[in-house]
Amino acid sequence: MKSRFGPQKIMFPCPVALVVTGTAERANIVTIAWVSLLTSSPPMLGISVGTRGFSGKEISERGEFTVNIATSDIMREADFCGLTSGRDTDKFAATGLTKMESSVIKAPIIKECPLNFECLLESSTIFGTTNHFAAKIVETHIDNDKLKDLSDYTSIDIERFDPLIYIGGVREYRKAGPVTGKAYSVGNSIKEQQ
Ligand SMILES: Cc1cc2nc3c(=O)[nH]c(=O)nc-3n(C[C@H](O)[C@H](O)[C@H](O)COP(=O)(O)O)c2cc1C
């Protein structure tokens, strides 16, 4: 048996992205769980941002932002950035999170987040009270101490990274669990039985 609930917004697990807009002098952070890669070539990502908040307007006006992936270490800071608005709060000052210069764009990245994307806005589509921004990834930064091989961006050590995971709908934060299989591989055992 299943229970029906009509159209609902519930999704998990979600990464916790801290999206930064503005400049080194005046930057804002917003917590965004509705984030996804969109295409691989060129690498693009999408974020859904409420039209009523401060950040949506900033992204539309400035055409750029950074996406910084949060870790369990900064759970409280990440939650705070989702409870307050850049209209009346300097979230960098309040949380103590550190701005680092980006390579290509003006919006800074966050030092405490081990994975950072610099993004240039490509398109924006409003659905109801949410603006869906599609953006090109123009640079990617990863902390050296989270990589097993400095020349391979896919060699991230997930235990050391310890990504903060959000369970949408249930409103819980969790940690990543143990490895249970090799992706693009374990399914081959079924293929072989065909
Ligand atoms: C865990 C978490 C996830 C969130 N995800 C989103 C999201 O995906 N999109 C969104 O518009 N707001 C999301 N929010 C709410 C915004 O972060 C919140 O409205 C914020 O205060 C807006 O800040 P701003 O006015 O500085 O832009 C989330 C909040 C939390 C705590």
C-alpha cells in the first residue's frame, strides 16, 4: 500500500550549497538545497532561488555567483544563512565564514567549503515564486587535502570531505554513509545474467 499526497516538495538527499553573490567588499550567502548539475558539456548547474529573498535579485542583476558545498563542520553557519536575509544581515560577519577571491568572477568563494564553483548566469526562468537560474561553471576549486590525487578532480576523499546532507521535507541534516558499491559497475552483474 502507498498513501497519496498530491503534488508535494520533498526530495532527499540534497547537498547544501552556500551560494555567494556580490563582491569582496559586500557579499551575501544564501543556503540552497535545490541545486543540480544540468549538463556535462559545457558543465552547467542550476539553482532554484525564491523571488522574495535578497539573493534572487542579486543573481539577476549581477549575472554571476559562486556555489560552495558545505561540510558537517559548518552546519550551524549553513543553517543560519538559510534563516536570515542579506537585506539586513552581513552573513559573512555573523558566521565568521571566510571570503576567498575567485579566479574569473567578482563574487568570492567560501574558504571553509572544500568544493567551490564559479558560475556565470546563462538563463533564468520563473516558476511561481521561484527563479530557476541556469549557469555555466567557469572554474572549479577543490581543497588539496580532500583529494587523493591532486591531478584528478574525481579523487575526492568523501570521508575527509564530510559533506553536509539535507533531507528535504523532513528538514534534517545528516552525514554521508559508508560506500555500498561502485557506480556504473555493480549493475553489470545483472547485465551479465541477461
Ligand atoms: C537547509 C536549507 C535549504 C534551503 N534551500 C533553499 C532553496 O533551495 N531555495 C531557496 O530559495 N531557499 C532555500 N532556503 C531558504 C533560504 O536560504 C532563505 O530564504 C534565506 O533566508 C534567503 O536569504 P537571502 O534573502 O539573503 O537571499 C533553504 C534554507 C535552508 C535552511
